[in-house]
Amino acid sequence: MCQADVTMGSHSALMEQPTFSVPAKKMAMWLFIIADSATFAGCLVAYGFIRNATPNWPRPFHGITNVAVMTFILLTSSLTMLIGVRSAQNGNKSGAVRWTLITAFAGALFAILHVREWMTMIGEGATLFHNPWGTPLFSSLFFSITGLHLLHVTCGVIALIVVALRYQGGRYKADDLEVTGLYWHFVDLVWMFVVPLVYLLNLAH
Amino acid sequence: MTSPEAKTNGMGKDLIVYVCILALAGIQFFIAYQGISASQMFVRMLIVACIEAALALLFFMHLWENRGLKWFVLIFTVAVILGMQYGWTDSYRLIDGVPWAH
């Protein structure tokens, strides 16, 4: 582009197009998701590595009711998030806030069930460094991986509440709800891998 | 930020995807009670989890509507996960090989 074009051309011609036609906020969230997925992938691969290399790996889980309910709640919260984002995009502000807060409530319920499960396991003697069913590596990995996921859920719940309230107050737009929704779907996506690897493969038969 | 096409789409597609993901999650739980070896169970559950994740990525996270970003995410993620697979051989060595064989 010559100097004449620079001085005479419109400002829009000089502006750089966003990468993949994705706005900056959304792109930043995608980059975070990609980086975070590498973190979770590292944890799960390390878990597989240790499980494979440890003879007599414990299988302490006797039932699937709790984890099935938790999975249902988290998957359903993704749907409510979608409804919230769609409501925001259609200009239905009250609907968007309501569905986003329902999503946050579902996330909080998931976290409560998760903590209840932890308390049951701790009550049976499992801690980060002690496992009553065999190798302590099981407890370390179980609490680390599910704890990392629980941390993401907790942060997600807080983010959803903050974004919903600020959207209601007019400080945030529908785009901000959409970006937060991306994060929430990612948390849901990670759980799809945590359940089979950490819970279902360790069911007592 | 969202394409007009995405805005006009109703909830029908999202509901179908949600039901599919729920059904796939159910299949994972069903596999857990099959009398098969742990390695077979692992492979089957991982395949189902990958399908679930792909559905969530493409439709819940709207990657389907952005071709460039879709390939970027796919190539980057697959490259990272493939890179992590180098550890598996060492994991088997811990059981069968030296110097730390059980």
C-alpha cells in the first residue's frame, strides 16, 4: 500500500482483519481453551501412564448413581447456557439472565455433589497421600484431576453469575455471554473424558 | 460476533445434539458394565468420549460455522495429544522391562 493510499484511503481499509474472522475476545477464549485442554490432556495422559504401569490398580467405585446424576446436570447446564446465549442474541434480556443464572445454579449443584462425593471418600480414609484400597497414587490422581475440574466449575459458576448480572446492568453485551458460554461448554467437554477414565474404568465388578 | 445464520437457527438442532450427547454418555455407562478387558473398555469409552467432544465442539461451541478456526483447533489439539503419546512405551517398560520392572 503506497503513502497516498494510506493518507487517502478509508480507516477500515487500514484495519487488520481479525484472525479467522473471530473477534478478539472470542479468539482469546479459544486460545485459553486450547491451552487448558493441553493441561487436562497432560493430566489424563499422566493418569493413564501411571494406571497402566501400576499393578493391582484399585477399583473402589461401587455405584454410578452419583456420577451419572453429576454428568446429567453438567450436560444439561450446557443446553441451558445455549438457551441463555440465544436469548441474548435475540434481544431477550430477562430470558438470557434467567437461563444463565440457571446454568450457574446447575454448576453449583454439580460442585456440591462433587464435594459430597469427596467427603464420602475422605470418610473412607482416602486422602491425597493415602489410599485404603491400595496404591496411594490412585487417591493422588483422583483428587488432583477431579479437583482441577472442580476448580474450573467453581470459577465458571462465579464467572456466569458476574457476567449475567453485568449483562443485566447493561455493562456487558450478548457477545460477553457467548464468550463465557464457550468456557462453560469446555468445562462440560472435559468432564466427558474425566468420567470414563477416572470413574467408569475404576468400577468394582 | 455471531453469524446471522447462527442467530436464525432455532433450538431444534441444539436439542438434538444435546440428546445425542446424553445418549452417548449413557453408552459409556453401559460399556462400564460389559464383561470385557480394561483395555477394550478404555478404547471403546475413549471413542465415545471423542464423538461426544466433537459434537460439543462443532455445535455447542459453534466451530462448525468457522472453517478456519475449526482446522486451527483440530490440528493444534491433535498435535499436542499425539506428542503426549510418547510416554506410553515407557509406561509399559515400567511393568515389563528394566530397570524398574515389578
